[in-house]
Amino acid sequence: MLGTIPFWIVLIKFVIPAGDRPKIMTLAALVPGLAGVVLFMLPTGAQDSGPISPEMVLILLGSAFLWALGSIVSQRQSPSIPTTTSAGMQLLCGGAALLVASSFKGELAGFSPSQISAISWAGLGYLTFAGSIVAFTAYVWLLDHVRAPLVATYTFVNPIIAVGLGWALLGERLTLPMLAGFALVVASVIAVWRLEARPSGTLMPAARSS
């Protein structure tokens, strides 16, 4: 579902008047990447996960749409807000919203820090530093230097990295559909890069005017 983020970005940019409207071929170039992600997600054995809730699918698609919309807004605000400030504001607001939602669902009632293992604390620390501070700041910085459809193709690359680490570190099995998905993702990212390439370090016209 999150692999639809690049499509949302391109579609939103088609609707919003701006000088950095993507090429129509960019939309076509994204299709192989999404197909590659689907191949990565195909079940490799017996599955007993039950039916997929349509409500959860809609929530994930809505989340992908809002991420895409937020990326475009962040890109347009980049000339007036430093990258670290922008990333920090978004992370703090997002974290606060999640804490509020968690409290309304009653998840904090039975929470006790003493019951959290050292491994879990280490995992939280890694996700906070590497997954949020470093990675998200890099994402916001890239939005200021690279066209948004290309930046959003990270949603295609993430599954490849996850499967590759599982194969290298945990001995998980690679299948032919996975290898085919890898080839499709690489081809898609290269195609989007060729279509959306622009001089490094330059702002988009819409970003300058904002």
C-alpha cells in the first residue's frame, strides 16, 4: 500500500498548478516498480493470516496519500525553513499525534517501562536515531534537492533491502519472483531518475515562489 506513494505524488502534482509538473511518462515508469514490490510480497509458503480488512487497506492508502501531500508541502516550504527544523517539527508533531491517539485507545493504561526488555530499548533507540532522525532528515533534505517522484521511489527500494538483509543475515530464501521484482524495481528507479533528473542543488520554481 505504501508503494503507492510515488503515484500519489505524481497525481497530486498533475492537479496542483506548479512549474515542476512531472512528465506523463513518469507515471508509466512507476508501474514496473510497484509490480516489483508486489512480486516481493507474494507468499512463499502456507499462509494463515486471515482475510484482509478493507478498512485497513483504506487507512493505509489514506496514509500514503497524506504522506505524499505532506512531502509536496514540505518541498514547497524548503526555502523558508531549514531542513533539520522542518524534519524536527514533523517528527515531533507526528509523535505527539500518535501519543494522543494511543491514549484515547487506552494503550497507555497498562504500559510500564520496567517491563520493556533491554533489547526492545535498543531497538527503539536505533529506530529513533537511524530510522527517524537520520533517515527522515535525509528524506526532507532530498526533497529540497531532488524531484519528489524520484525521492518517493524509496518505497520500492525498502522491500529489496529488507529481503536482502534477511537473505544475508538470517538465511532466508530468495525466490525467482523476488529476483524478478528486484529487476523491475531497479529498472523503474532508473527510468524515473532519467525522466525526472534535474541539476543538483537547485530548487523547483514552485518552491522558490513560495
